[in-house]
Amino acid sequence: MLLKAATDVRDRAYAPYSNFKVGAALRATSGAVHVGCNVENVAYPEGTCAEAGAIAAMIAAGDTRIDELLVIADSPDPVPPCGGCRQKIAEFADPAVKVTLCTTDGKSRVTTVADLLPGMFAAAHMDRA
């Protein structure tokens, strides 16, 4: 289910500059599936990643926790989320949450949020108890 959702949304990515389309689908703890695709901008830093789009869709729908995430791109090897997206994912997912990274030709790699972002910065670091 997540693979199809991420594949379908990847086809709608807006990537006229890099031609590198990425799709992401996540299942919230409610069971709802939310998707996102990368959206580029001629001013490169202003684009958004597929993972960030899926998280924004999740929050907009009223969900707040990720139960599972899948990312797909047309790449020789499964593409992990960028550093910024890893931190965004960690904000809404427990460390043990499964993350599946896929290529359009069928390769995949399964990991966890903790493995993607060891030593993650968390809200607890800001507690002044």
C-alpha cells in the first residue's frame, strides 16, 4: 500500500531542474496514509522534499505520529532522506519506526529512524529541569 502510494505521488513530483523525482508515503498511527513529492523551485533552496510534504500532509489532516514511512526514487541504490528530512521524521516518529527506501527498479532497503539519525536532537535536549 505505501509503495503504490509513494510511486503514484512520485509521478506528480515537480522536478524540472534536477529531473530527480521522489515520492514518499507514510502511515500515521491512526492508519491513514499521507503522501508527498518533491517540489523544486528555480531558487534551489526554496524547494521542498517528498518526506517533508508527506509530513505536512499528515499534520494538515490532523495526524501527529508516523507509524511507517516509505521513500522511492529513480536511483541506482535506495536513496535515504536528506539530513533535514531525517530530523523532521524524527520529530514525528519513534526511533524504532520502520523506514523503507526503494528504487523504481525494485531494490529496497529497510532501516529505522534511529539508524537514519543516530544521536538525534530531540525536544528533551531543550528541557531545563
